[in-house]
Amino acid sequence: MVPTPDTGAVQQVADLVARGKLHDAALIGKMALTPQAVWVTKGSPKDARKAVQKAIARADAQHAVAVLVAYNIPGRDCGGLSAGGAQTPAEYESWISGFADGIGPHKAVVILEPDGLGLLPSNCGSGFPFSDGDRYAELNFAVDALEAKPNAIVYLDATHTGWLNVGDASQRLVNAGVQRAQGFFLNLSNYQFTPNLVQYGTWISKCIAYATTVTPGDFGSCPNQYWNGGPHPALIADLLGEWTGVALSTYGVWSDSSTTPELNTSGINLRYANMLGTTAPTARFVVDTSRNGAGPWQFTPGTYTDPQDWCNPPGRGLGMPPVARPVAGNPLVDAYLWVKIPGESDGQCTRGTAGPADPEWGLTDPAAGEWFPQQALQLAQLASPALLP
């Protein structure tokens, strides 16, 4: 579904046309008119219901399916740049019930609480006013409330290739009720390479199968991206030579055949094959490809005390446009989606400096969720694949 474009995008197109930059205006227009998610982030249960109903009505008019983001968990973003959310678990349960009522019998994809499992309360520092038990109870309630709607398709947060390791992500998902949902989502608002995310998501699905069916509870034995264990035995005599294992790098595309040790996944895949035997993974996933066309930002080490590589990084481009069942031979990948609205700021990034300016952009970034015209244009210009001929 194509939601109503951000007013900032509309204004940017008008400004570019007025300046005679017609190609750039067309790029922003094409970006804004690509199907993307609708975020529901605040308000009363009635407000949530109405917002969802409005989005679904628009989707129905387009003969499309609404992708809805539920983003109102208590203590969201650890009180950071996207702080907010319901004040209590009871308030959240009422809000998510209103959200679910808005879906009713209609088909809808629900991206349930970005960062909700990546940033558990225990990850937020001492004195945070919520507990991990609260968070898991809230997410389990939400899964059940949403999945009670016959055509709702629910995905939980599994972070991305540069964040949680496979076993940790899998255990958090199971604790949050993933086995009663459709599956999980990856790379929300981030920039990791799509092939790596597909591999990571497949490992998570296999880890869930292993640690719930083969050896219940043994999430810690799941191979993960932070140590690949060396190559498949058949590759030892290849150009890789002898090596025992390294962490995978996020700054290149992974594969079983790579001759770069930190990009080679063959050892991990062999281990999963041996661990699972005939047990098949079933948890499915979607990937946010809205801004990952150029992969993650490889900043110069030592440049900043906190580079905030997730926050409005420069030189990035739009990724693959939304598509269902995008990976031939891998039925676990349900879709590539544009969940983060490209062009909307991640927040006011200062990269560990005194601020208020972002030293990479030479200006003060817009607040989280506000239109960032400079980054929007760069994303559109550097899209991979290209937006326009």
C-alpha cells in the first residue's frame, strides 16, 4: 500500500521543481509513491483503532495489503531519540486491543514494536522503570490479540546482522511468543546488506527449530555471526587456506563460497545442517530494505567517540523495492518491505560531539520522524537498484 506521502516529501518535490531540478523531483516523487508502512505510535485505544481502519481503507482502495507498525510499547527506545509509548502495561494492552480491533477481518501485516526485543528494559541501564518480564508479557499479549484476527500476519523484532547474535535473538523471540506469530522482522530502520540478512534470518529460524524441538532450551549452542568456526571441510584446500574461525564482517556480502574468511558462511551452514538433521525450520521473516542499497556506513575508526552508524549515516541509498517471496529456494523469506519511511530522520545525531550539529551533514538533523530533505535526496540518488532509468 502507498500511504499518504509525508508533507515534507511533497514540499521537497515542489521546491525541486521550482529550482528546475526535475530529475531529482521525480526521484523524490517515486520514492514517496513506493509502497511502505504506516506507523501507529501514540494516542488512545480509540485513536489506534481509527488510524488502523484508515490505513486499511486506503489499502483496500488500492487493492493492496496494509503494512502497519505498532510502536507504543512502554519504555520504547530506552527513552532515547524515539522515546514515548504507553505509560503502563495495562495502558499498552488496552492500546494494542484497539489496534487489533481496527484490523477486524481485513488482511494486514503487523510489524510489532521495532526494537522491542533488541532493547529490552535490561538493556536500558539501571533504574529503568520496566522489567524484561513486563516486556515479554506485553508482547505475548499483543501477539495473541493480533493473531486472534483471522487475517492479521504478525512479525516480532529480531534486530539485524550487526546486533544480537543468532542464539540471543532466537531466545528473545521465543520468549515473546514468536511460535504463535507468523515470524519476525529484520533490519528495521537499518542499513545491513540484504543477502546477509537473509542468511541471518534463516539461521534464526533454524536456531528456533533446534532449541525448541531438537534440544529444547539450548539457544547458546546455535552458531552465530560472531564466530563462523572455519570453512566447510571441502573448502579448506581452496583459496581460503587453513583458518579456524573469525567473526563475520558486516561490511561485505556473505556467502558459502567467499574466499574472504570474514565473509564465508559455509562452516555455520554445515553446523546447522548437522544439528537439525531432518527437523525443518518454520519461523518466517521479512526484511526492511528501505535504506540498505549501499549497505552499512563504514565510518573511519577513531573519528568519533560514538559514530552512531545507525543514525542518519551519509552515503546510503534506497534498497530493493517491496516484493513478496523474493528469494527463490528459500520459503522462509516472506517479503522485502519498506518499513522505515525513507526520508524521515532517525533523530538528532551528534556522534559523540558537543552538538547540536551532526558533523557528517554539517547541520542539526531533524528530530526523529521528521523529514530530512538532504538525506532523502541522497537516498533516492544512490538507490540500488536505481529508482529511475
